[in-house]
Amino acid sequence: MDTALLVWCGIGAVAYTLLWGTFDSFINRMGHIVNYAGTYFLVRQGVRNATDLARLTNYMRLAVVVLGVFIIEEALSGRNLFTALGAYGTMVRDGVVRCRGPFGHSINTGLFGASMVPIFLGSIVARDRTIQNLVALTMGVLIVILSGSSTPVGALAAGLAAWVVWPWRRNVRMVTWGAAAAAALVVTSIGSLWQLFSYASVYERSSAEHRYELFNAFITRIDEWWLVGTRDNAQWGVGTDDVANNYVSIGINGGLFALLAFLFLLWCGFKSLGTAMRLSGNNRARVFLWSLGASLLAHMVGFFGISYWDQIVIIFALLLGLISSSSAILSRRGAELV
């Protein structure tokens, strides 16, 4: 995973700099590398054993519970207390408060909660600190709901769906082929798989149709962005300047090779977890590794609804580092969670 991450960051930096041809664009990509690679390797170096894993997951529980308290307060009062620290004010759509706390957008807030819930659920399955994890899980779900956004709900559903598959974990390949067959059936029914985006709306006035139009233009205009990206996505259609899709954002800012490198990085994450699960002789360790995979799946679904920016970038990079470290630690003979 280390190499895959660096390759993705490197390809993206070179392509973006060539696309815009300015020193500012180079500096921008260096910041991108610091966010992703810096956080990733910080976790890789800081988490070296099972005790470190336990400590980090404790901090994650604490962070979700504390944030949940502030989000509930924001939902009840309509005031974001984090504005005292420079955060944005409360968002409101159709009279519904979309809580965002310290994040720049309510979708990012909801995705934070959605990505944490599968990890806490894994600890409950392993019967580890059940009460604490139940509280953290409840707060995570509340953060998703009170964000008032459809994308986090979809991400949460994906993370929970991964746990539905847990009893068939030894037949993941069969489940994957089943999902592929279902996708093929959808394509024959509605014309394209991404047409589903136009139906993926939980709340009224969610911009599901916009996400479909954006992704459809991205696919059909691949000749415009495949090399190093494009500056002209705003000309693709109404509202396509709002790149509310992380896969599309990577493609138009880095080209097809950057997008493929990113997909390869995600594949490496799942592969590392799968290998560690096979090598581990401890059931609690396997449950924890599966929970990280479920969290990664939640992020992958979340990518379809927003281009990652602000603190959610750090949360995602932290997960990648945690996957890499956990896979190395828990695949060792006799390794157990604390």
C-alpha cells in the first residue's frame, strides 16, 4: 500500500502541474501529498503493535461521541458552536438543519460518522467494550442522520451491508460475482449503472440528478480528460462545475492514470486486509480487519456524492494508514488485539 499511495500522489501531482502549468498548481499538489501521504505515514509509524491499535480506536470512539454531542446541540438550537473556532455556520435546506460541526460541509460530517459506525459495530460483534461501542455507534448514526444529506446515508448503508455479508466471508468471491450479476441486470434494465445516481435521494431536493449528469458527462467525454485531466468540465452541462464526485474529481484533475492508480490503491487496501485475515489465527483480529474493510467500502460509496476536501481527507488517509498497519500487525503469528 505504501508504494501504491506514493504512485497515486506522484501521478496526480505531475498531471495537475502539467494541466495548469503554474507554480501555484505545483504547490497545491504538494499540499495534497502532505495531507494524504503525511497522515498515512504518520499512522504507519505511530501504530506498531496491538496496544497502539487499541489506543487509536479508543480515540476514535471518543472523537465520535464528543462530536455527536455538539451535533445534537446544533440540531436542537440551530447554532453551530464551532463557529467560535472559525467554522462555518449552520446549513439549512427546506427548513431542515443540516448539521456540520467543525467540517466544511454537512456531507463531510455525515461521512465521518458513516465511516466510523462499521468499526464500532465490529467491536460489538467481537464483544469488546460493548457499552462504549454501543454509545459510539449510536452517536455515529445520529451524526449521519442529523447531517441531513443523502450521501452519508448511502455510505452508512454500504458499511452495514458489508456486515450483512460477514457470515459468508469465506465466499467473498461468490458474493462479488453476485453483485456483478446484479449490476449487469441493472444495466440491461435502465441503460447504465450510473443511472442509479438519479434515484439515490433520501432527502427532498437532494441533487441526485446533478450527480448522474456529472458522472454521465465524465464517462462520455473521456477523450477530453484521459491524459492529464481537463479545465473545461464546467462546459459539460448545467452545474458540472460543481464536481460532487471524488472519482470524477481525481479524473479531471489528474487524468485516467491518476484515477486508475487511485482504484489500485483501494484494491491494495482490500487485498491487504484479506491476506491478513487468512494469516490471522485470532477471530477478534479477523473481525477488526473486516470492520476496516467495511469502513473503506463506506468511503468508496461516499466518493460518489462529494469530492473529498477539508478534514474528511485526513479521516480517509488515517483509515488507509490504519488498514496498512493493522494488516501487518495482525497477520503475525500469535498476534491478538488488546
